[in-house]
Amino acid sequence: MKNWLKALVSLALPQIAGLSAAAFTVTGDGSWYRTIQKPEWNPPGWLFAPVWTTLYILMSIAFFIIWKSVADKKAKRTAMAFWIVQLVFNFFWTIIFFYAQQIGYALAEMVLLWLLIFITIFLFARISKLAAWLLVPYISWVSFALMLNYAIWELNK
């Protein structure tokens, strides 16, 4: 596959996952999300779209770097598989939290997501330090989101 096509696919995958998950995210007036208690440090709603767009772009670039690398095929396949699995977990967190309204299950799922991202970073680092570093903002935001999910779960038990 040509690199321009790999770049296009790399960019499209997280954007499609994010836009698909957004369809399950209802936070407007009258929504379940508006009725639950949230900590004072809950970010404003307008912040999430630009943050996730930026993170998805960084994830795309990291994935592309790994995909086009000349590294060992097995190492690449493993790293890319973990990246895809963590993206699937990323997608399903939104469904579990916003659509199913299961804060506790979403918290447990996010712990697994965090571990998958952590493993992905280490697998990427074996191939490209830059690709690994591009995922650091992502795991940082997910760490914050994990604390936020926990706080919301505690406030709404």
C-alpha cells in the first residue's frame, strides 16, 4: 500500500471512531448527563471536541509512523493490533457511559483502556520513539478522564 493511502487510512480510523462515538454522546438540555452530579473541576462541554480532535490527529500520526516503518513485521503487527484494540475500547467507553448510562462499568472499561494505551506506547517505542511520544498526550487525557469518571461514579452511587 502506498504511504499516502496509509496516511489517509491512519487519519480516518480515529476520526471515524470518534465521530461514531459522538453519535451516542447526548449532553444537551434534558439529557441524562445534565441530571447527574459532577465534580467542580469537570471541564466545560466545549472543551471536549477540540481536545479529542487533537488527540485523534496525534494518534493517527503515531499509527502512520508505525505502519510505514521498516521495523520487524511481527513487532509492527502487534503494535498496530494493540492500537486498534485500544481505539475500539475508546469507542465503547462512550457507549457504556453516555448511552447505557453505566458509570461504574465505564470506569472499569476505562481502566482497561488506560492499560491498552500504556502497552501500545511501549510497543510503539520499540519501533519509533516519536510515535510513542505522540501518544503521551492521549494517555495523559485518559488519565484525567479516568479520575473524572471515578469522581462522577463516587458522586452518583
